[in-house]
Amino acid sequence: MKFSAEYQALSKLIDKLREKHEKVEEIISEREDYFSEKSGRWQESEAGYNYSEKTEDFEATAGAIENVLDSLEDALSTLEEL
């Protein structure tokens, strides 16, 4: 069977998802830099804690995107084999 249309669609989806993943990783990096530049007092405050929690949410999102990318890339490989 030929799955060229599906292959192309999946490939485009993977590319777009990679772009989103890169953006989330950039946000995480910026947030980590911002956090590390703040005083220890701020880092240990409620505001610092909340900021850190939000950064962890971004990290969880990045991890979820990576998992989806892995699954989609596996599916793409399967389509290549067919």
C-alpha cells in the first residue's frame, strides 16, 4: 500500500510539533535564567515558588510533547516500511 499523502501529512505535523517544542524549551530556558538572576530571598518567597511551579509546568509540557513526537516518529517509520 502507498501512504504518501499520510506520510507527508504526518511529516508536516512532526515538523510543526518540533517547532512548538523548541519554543517551549526557549521559554523554560528564559524562565530559568530569570529565576536564577533573582535574589535567594525572592526565590524562596511565595512568588518565587509560584514562578518555579509554572516553570515545572512548562517542563512537563515539553516532556509530553517529546513523548508525542517519539510516537509520531515511530508511526512515520512504520509508514516508510509499508
